[in-house]
Amino acid sequence: MFAEAAEAPAAVAAQLARNAPLVSALASSLRARPPRAVVTIARGSSDNAATYARYLLETRLNVLTASAPPSVNSVYGATLDMADTLVLAFSQSGRSPDLLAAAEAASCGGARVVALVNDEKSPLAELAALTIPLAAGAEKSVAATKSFIAALSAVAQLVACWSGDDALKAGLEALPGTLASAWALDWSAALPVLTRAEHLYVVGRGAGLAVAQEAALKLKETCGLHAEAFSAAEIRHGPMALVGAGFPVLAFVPSDESRSGVEDMVADLRAEGAAVLAVGGTGRDRLAMVDCPPLLLPLAQAQALYRMVDALAALRGHDPDAPPHLAKVTETL
């Protein structure tokens, strides 16, 4: 896990350069014939990447975006009208039966299916009308790391080209260096709190909700830590009832319009006695974060997270490369 996560900056640099002509052509066709909606299909870390896609597509392109549960097709056999929609299918392996069933049903329903997949020879890549290779290289660790970051960078490149966002394009050019700087950050201050934790809230908002979801998943699968991800806007709708003295919270502070809401929630959680580890932002007990464009901040947060999670797993007596009961390719029906 450690070695593969460390490869993310180089993998992203190669991916962005390789995919530039392909993504530019796709963006041109989408501008010429905009879809009536975008639908994402994914599982696990890939579904966390789909959360990131939704926020970018809706806030930067004003295109309605929704996640489609694969079981609607694979289990219930429903036939949906997908005419004039763009379907983004996210996967590392491209081999899960339910994901393939959903992608095939979408294609039959009239959708334009684009696969964002790491295995370019996978059944998903063969089924899709177009494949955007994640180009992360082989991942042997069960826990996906560089392929998750590669999925986010592929989404950001598509949105930058589709929307013509020059600032985002410039941020992407600097992204490999940003990721390298994030990898060097010291989050050891989080280890004493998380090593003894039994339960944890992970908080984010907007595009940053994706990294909160990813953090919760990684902490469960590699560290044996029960972690649940929430939008900062949802904490008061029930979850706050469990917060008390010493309750651990990992909060990813965004740098966009949602920042003040997350900062307010951090303050409220601390007022209840919670042990809040805030990533970025201002104030006390902060984990360091690099400076980068708001839409790319989740990638830097994820990169720093992976290094800390790898260290935490060892402290908690777990092997992050071989979590119990899990396999690299998950074949959900």
C-alpha cells in the first residue's frame, strides 16, 4: 500500500499527458451534444470517486448527476430509459458482474457509456463506447490508493476540458507536484488519537465528501477501525447525539464555498468535547495540508491520508495489504 500510494504523483502525470487528446475530443462532443443527465455506476472506492464526479459536474457544468445502484439491473432486472444520458462507469478491475450488468443495461437503454477503468483489457473496457484509462499501473494491495486518485484526476481533466476552466487546467498541470508535496506531510499527530479509537466520524462537504467517504472505507478495511463518513451538513441530523468527550472526528476542511460550514461544525464538535483532527483550515489541532485549487484539494487530502493510514494500520496490528475477508477483485452479483 505504501509503495503504491507513493507512485500516485508519477501515475497522474503520465495519465494526464496520455489522456489529453482523448479527453479533449470527448469534451468537444459533449459540448456539441450535451447529455440530459449524467449517471454514475460504481462500488467501493470507485463509488467514492463517483461522489467527487457528481459535485464537479453539477457545480461546474450544471448537469444533473446521479448514482445508479447496479442491483437495479443485476438483481431486479429493471429496464431504465437512458436515452441521451452519459454514463460514467468507475472501476479498478472492470470485472464485477453487477457493474458489467448495469453498464450493459445502460448501453441498451440508449446511454453513452464511458468507462474510467484501470484495467484497459477488462470486460468493462470492452463493453463501453469509450474508455478513459486510469493508467495507475498494477495495484497488488487490496486497498486501492493510486487508482482512486487517478480516478479523481481523470474526472477533473474531463470537467476542465468540458467546461473550459483554465484555472482547473493550470491546477492539473501542477497536480503531480502537489501530490508529491502532500505525500511528504506529517500527520503523525493523528496517530495517538486514532490508535486507541474504537469508533470515528469522518467529515467532509462538497467535493471533499468523496475523500471523507474514502477515508472511512480505508480506516475500516486496513485498520479495523469502525469509521463512518458524513457531510458536515448532516451531523446535526442525528449523528451529533453520539458525540461526547473524547469522541474522535477526522474533518476534511474544504477551501471552497462550503468551508465556513465545515469550520462551524468543527467548532461545534469541539464544544461538545470531541477530539477533532481537522485537515487544513485555521485554528488549533490541525493536520497540515498543501495549498492547491479547491477542486483538486480532495486529491491532495487523499494522498496524505494514505500515508497516515498505512502507519496507523501497523500501530493497530493490521496488515494494510491483506485485510481479512477481502479480495482485490470484488465480484458482486
